Amino acid sequence: MAGLGCVVLFVGAMFHLAVGYPLAAKAISASNLETGLQTGLRSSFLLLGCVWLMLAVIAMAGTLAGGRTGRAVVLFAGLGLLAQIPVWVGMMGWFVGNEMILAASVLMVAGGLLLKSTS
């Protein structure tokens, strides 16, 4: 279950980077924001996708490793994602990206709770 959550997070991050980033970058470039703000927004969007990719890989390593440390890594990653959902929904409302990350975090937390804590 935790591994499935990692895969969902990985796929969500890839959609964010491959589909969302070009659209967001185009919209930001067309805006009347200062150049510094445009660069910052594009960088933030790109960095969020990269962080999700790293988190998916790290959580998958924890899932495959098992044991106490692996369980802690998966739970930390899943709970960290879960804590971000209310902020995103409050700022942007519900959409497929938030729902994918919510599904990934719930799967990771549930799977982390089911991992055996002993090696």
C-alpha cells in the first residue's frame, strides 16, 4: 500500500512537471508581474514538483527497506504530504492535483502503519 502511494506521488509529480509547469510558465510569462516575481513563481512551481519526486523516491526506499527506520520514513513522508493538503485546498480549491497528492499521502500513511516495525 505504501509503495502504491509512492507510485501515485511519483506520477503526480511527473504530471506537475511535464504538463503543469509549461502551462504555468506560459501564464506567468504573460502576466504583468515584475520579472523577479515571475522567476520566483516559475522556480517555486518547478521546485515543488522536484520535492515531490524526491519524496516519492525516499519513501519508496523506506518502503522497500522496511523495519523501524523504513516505517518512520514512510510515515513522515505521508504525514508531511497530508499536512499540506488543507493549505492547498484553501488556496486553490479541489482539483485533480490535490486529489492525487491526498490519495498518495493516505496510501503512504496507511501503508506505513501496516509495515512491520522490526527488521
